[in-house]
Amino acid sequence: MPFYRVWYRNNTEPLEFSTAGITRDKAILDRVFQHENITPPVTPPVNQGEPATKDPSLQELIDNNKLGPVRYTVDESEPVTIG
């Protein structure tokens, strides 16, 4: 079970959690949203004949919610920055 430590907003104490398997950056960011009680944006469904709307990038989500920088380690690995 991978053990994650996630730092954001230059907090000194990380958000810590374990998962059953490797977790993607989006899922890690979702954990931060849940911990901070932030409701992530929902992309509305597209009506037939209208152009598709794209989901915000991870960097846009981080910037829009003033979370940056967001970085994490997995089992004491080298830090990885999201975005």
C-alpha cells in the first residue's frame, strides 16, 4: 500500500494517506479538495450540436483554488510537483 504525503499552500504539515495502489495526480488533488472541503468544478454536459467544453487542467484547478505549489512523495520517494 503506497503511503502519500502531500504538501500544498506551503503548509509545513503534509496531508497523509495510503491507497491500495498507485494514485494519479488528479486523484491526489481530489484528496486535497476533500480535505479542504473544496467542491471541484463540474463540467456541464454538452447539448447536441454544441461545441464540447474541456475540463480545467490540474494547474488551473490548483491556481483557481490557491493551492500551489502542490507536491507529494510516495513512500519516501523524491518529491513530485503537480501542475
